[in-house]
Amino acid sequence: MKIACLCATYKRGLLLQNALACFCLQQPSPLAEYGLFILDDAGEFNECDESNVFLESTITRYASLPKKYQRLTDTAKEWGADAYAVWDDDDVFLPWHLRQMADAFNRGAEFYRLPHVWSNYAQKRGTVILEPSAGRFHSSWGYTRRLYETAGGYSNSFLCSYDQEFGARLARFDRVPFVDPSYLPSYVYRWGSGAWNISQRGEAGYQLLWDSLETIKQRPAGKLVPLLDQETRDILQWVQQRPN
């Protein structure tokens, strides 16, 4: 089972380093059955030496996030992906995230989403709470390539609710929803990122996001390296100390 993690990014270098570290440093080793596919359409990173990390860097802007995800799934399909996992650059993925997802797919799951996720909503730095997912939290999802293609993939929507529309279509074609109560929450949603987070900006979110991103100074192109930020280190320590 080859799982391709899809990461769309733009001018978020420090966050991207953290997302890369969550993949390279936190997931099970060896990573032979996992690949991280990054599309950087700010062209800020021109190389990455990490194993099973595939970086596409371009200065040609994509019109929307669905367009970027479509490009990522096309590239991952060429790699031979059996399934896709969303890997947002501003969130935290715990060490058992891909292991549980792979286990679910190997047991016949088509659309992987957990009933609860962690989030830092209204919490002091480095601590998180459990939130019911209830169809939200796009970046905690995984889905087989078969289901993705059956459901028609990502739409060309410019609405910030594109992910919920996509999830609803996946759920309609998911014949037997898979639930295993022994699985632990494995994903942390980071709130409070303002213009970074279109889901917190209403249906004008895309334009507000694009406008704010264009004001950020372009970084010179360089090598992408994994680096866990301190908040992620604190969250990892806090979650691993909690009772199951």
C-alpha cells in the first residue's frame, strides 16, 4: 500500500519545514511505502534531499487550492500511489498518523477519517483538546485512489468550502464507512492563523488569502530541510503524556 501525502504550499517556509519534519522525523521508518508530494508555487525551495520527498517548485501560480491538489494527485499517480493523504503545511501530524491510515486501507477502508482530532483552539501554547471531526478537518483525511477517481476528484471550485464539497462526494461513494475504535487521534489542527486559514474567513476566504499572501516578501530559493517548531515539540510531548 503506497500512500502519497499531498502538500500544497505558498510562502510558508517555516511551516513547510515543520510539515516536512512531521513526515521525515515522526512517521514510521522506513518510509518506503509513503511519499510526500509538495507543490510550492512560490518557488521558494528548489531542492530537498530527504528520502521519498518529491518537490515541485514553480513561480507559475495556480489559480486555486483544488487545482494544486489535482496536480499533486496526478504526480502521485505516476509514482504508483494506491491512496492519498492530505498533508497541510500548517498542521501537526503525530507519529502514528500514517501507520493507522495504512492499516485501515489494508483492511479495506476507502475513506479514512477519525471521529475526533486534536486542536489548539483556545488552549495555552503547547496543549490541545479533542474536537469531533464531523466531516471537517480536510487535512486529517485519507482516501484510496480508486475512491478518489470514482468520486471525480477535486472540483474547480473557488469557494473555501471546496474541501467539504469534496468530502461529501467521497462519503457518497464510500460503500462501507470504516471505523476502528482502537485508533488514536493522530492529527492536530492549528487554529488562530488568521489570513493563513481560509476556512476562518468565510466565502471571501480565497481572495483574502491571496491578497494577504501577495504582500509577503518572497524568500530567495533554497534547500528545504525538516525542522520541528517549538509548538509542535510541545504538542508532541503533551499528547504522548496523556492517557489513551
